[in-house]
Amino acid sequence: VAGLEPAALILVVRSEFALFTIHCELKDAFPDLRIAAVLADVGDACRMRHVFMKHRPHVVVHAAAHKHVPLIEDNPTECVTNNVLATNVFGTLAGEFGAEAFVLISTDKAVRPTSLMGASKRVTEIVIQALNQRYATRYVAVRFGNVIGSAGSVIPIFLQQIREGGPITVTHPGMVRYFMTIPEASELVLEGATMGRGGEIFVLDMGEPVRIVDLARDLI
């Protein structure tokens, strides 16, 4: 987004360290870009109403979600609160304040979900499709596979386990995942914001799925 020279970029993050890190990185890379670093939870309706009133964003990219499958199975209420309820709050405000587009980052795990994480993201897709019926804002979702090198993704975890001498932990030997690069993921988000008329779910053609156990062996 920064590379496309927006009038302003508003970063809304509830992790102070993550916000500090990305803000510093972007200031160094794009010194002329106006950046607002907002420490906030998108599920906090009062705080987010103030943010929307102040900044009036044209395009909202919603990437805030809990995504680690085993952790979420042990913390279901936090998963639903963050993935589903916060999206409803955030998406509703985007509609109320007349944002042109609202892009939800979803997952291929939302297809016939077998985990709470996947189920929560499928519900979230339904939430934004419902909001699309209520507001003039164009609400779209983009489904990702595993984004190589993203925070908490499987490859950095496996590499760390290898550096520590193992073992590598594979949740289930039959598990398969699709993989994509960070630039591919970013382009999918922006294309979704541009192409979407409202209510669509976009999926990148990611080729053939990879067995996680084979990936682990290749990395070793």
C-alpha cells in the first residue's frame, strides 16, 4: 500500500511492539508518506469510532485475527471475540463512515472447516457479506494459504526447530497446505479492493497443495 503513494496510511495495531516495529520500518522506507500509528483494538467500538471520525479512511484492510490452530482450540472464546465479533464492530464502522472498500483477510481453512480457527473465519466471511447488504461500502474477502515468512507461519517455526536440533512438530502427517509469498498475498489484497463489487470471496490460484510432513523433510 505504501508503495502506491496513498495520501495517508493509518496503522491500527493492538500490539505495541508490532506497531512500533512496522512504523519504524515504514518511516525509513517511505519518509515522505504520512503515517498514523494507532495503538488500538479493532474490536473496541468506542475507540474505533474515534479513529474513523479522525482519519476517515477510504480503504480498510482488516488483517487482525487469531490464526494458530492448536492455540485457538484451547482458547475458543478469545477466538470468537477477536475473529468474529471484532470484525463485525470494525466492518460496521467502516460502513457507517462511508469507506469505499473493506477487505477481509481470510484463509483457505474456511473451506469446509475442520478447526475452530477455520470455522471462525468462515463465520467472519458471512458477517462481511451481510454487512455488504446494509452499506454502500464494498465488502470483499480474500482467502490465503500459508504466507511464506509471515509472522508465526510454519516455515520459520520449522527452521527454528531445526536450528535447535529438533524435533520438528507436525500436527498431523496427512495435513496439506497451499503456499504463497508475501508479495503475492499483498497483491491479492489490493486486487480484491480494486476488483470487488461487494460480497465476493477471492482466492489466489496457488497451484498444488504441499504435504506439511514433506515440507518438513525438505527443510531438514
